[in-house]
Amino acid sequence: MSPEGQDKVLAIVGPTASGKSRLGMEIAQSVGGEIVGADSRQVYRRMDIGTAKPSVEDRQRVPHHLIDIIDPSDEYSVALYVRQARQAISDVLNRDGVPIVVGGTGQYVWALLEGWNVPEISPDHLLREELQGRLSRNGLGDLVDELRRVAPVTAERVDLANPRRVMRALEVALQTTVGEPSKPTRTPPPFQATIVGSEMERTRLYDRINARVDAMFKAGWVGEVRRLLDMGFGPELPAMSSLGYREIAEYLNGDRTREDAIHAIKGKTRRFARQQGTWFRARDERIQWFPNVPGSLGEVVEYVSRSMGRRMNLR
């Protein structure tokens, strides 16, 4: 437990489409809070619709941090995120505001809240080219087999169906002397975190995911991807491995039908929501879970008020 008198931070976690962003907005507006993003895809500029980025109106009502900070061609890492998120939280606290960490990228959330000291491992472009060549010649299975051999623990955590993540994990493993990246040491952060989890019955969550993908297409997601491609941000970029972007690029290139792209994106998003459960576990006693958050805002606000010692009222 953090010592009494420490600065307090609220974190809102859970699977995609479970209502985290709305909850963060409601609480931020009730206490003068500011939102610190914990989403590895919302950091990219020009990738708005497919990443479910907060609207311009929401960002005008409540300050948001770590959104729209790099171009899709830029490198980003958990080490850089932790450094920038800590600075954002410090800035909010210095303004007597309430930092509210909102996002579903589990590695980012826990690295920040648990105080990981994450070493910077620079990209090895020659090694990456070699791995890319092997991927093209031999297929993803070749890289997966090597990752399981040199870093079996890492292989258990990585999405083995995602070529970019497999290549990056293998790149990091091959740059270390023992295969497995060293487990980050931890330094308790200078704040106390109250963690709220947004959970939802699986069938309802999947329905929300499917409906959100449909809404994204209606909102112009295809046009967004077309503009990115026209600007030279190709599907091989790490940023373009974000859910749905490569499937839409394949549709635009004539390699998929629109219907097939939509079907594939819905399936990948549902699988992603299940994977998030490995980071945010129902039995984790640090997380206070609330079902169907859009319908239980009052309960959440009451709990947060008690935990953080702040009076909060929904507008």
C-alpha cells in the first residue's frame, strides 16, 4: 500500500468497447480531472476512427494527454510511454488536478502503475530486415518457432498471430545475452492508484464490438486508411498493425471484399478483447470491477469518491 498523504491517481481499465472512455469523461468533468491515455494506438496522429480516439469535442471539454503525439512512421515503446505518462501525471498534479489513466494497453498500464524501470532497447534495423526476409520466405511459423526456442516465456505473452509483435519480440530476445528480456525492476511510483475495471458480459461486449466496427465504417474509416496510404504510411509500418488498418488496406488493394474485411476486423477485435483479460484479471484484488459501466456510473463514482477522498457528483 502507498503511504498516506501521497498524490492519488485514478486508473480505468478493461476490455475494448466496455465503456472506459465514457466513464473517464464523466469522472473528469465531475472533479476537474485530466485524462492520461494508456492506448498504444491513440498516440498516432491521423489514426482517429479506427483507434476509437476521443472526439475533438471531448478533448475540448477535458484535457487529454498522450494522444496524437507521433506520426504513424515513428517508433514508440513502453519505456517512452512510461517516461511521458509520469511527466503528464506530474503536470496534472501540479495544477491540482486529478490524473485519470484510461486505456486498454495492459503493458502500458502496469508499467506505469507498478513503477517498472523499463530498459530502452533500440531497434536493430539490420536484424529487422533479416527477420522480415525470413517472414517473406518461410512464413510466420518459422519466426514463432524460434521465439519459442529462445524466449519461451515471452512467447507465452505475445500475440503469435501478429507478425509485427513476433518480430519485435524476437528482435529484443536476440539482442539480450540470455534470450529472455530481463524482467524490469520496479520502483514504487510517487502516487497511490485507485484502479477501476469496466467489465461486461461477453455476449453483450461482442455485440458492442460488432456495432462499433460497423459505426467506424459508416464514419469513414476506409477513407482514413486511404489517406494514410496516399501519404506514404504503408501497411508494413508498426502503426498500421492496429486493429483493422491492414484489413482495410487489403480491401483497398483489391485483396479482400469490404464484407470480408469487416468480418475479419470484428473477429480480431473480439480476440483482442479476450487477450486483454490476461492483463486485467477478474481475480486481481487491486482492481475494483463494475459490470456494465455505462449503466452503473453512480456506483463507480461513489466508490472512487471514497477511495480517493474526493467529493464527486455526476452532472
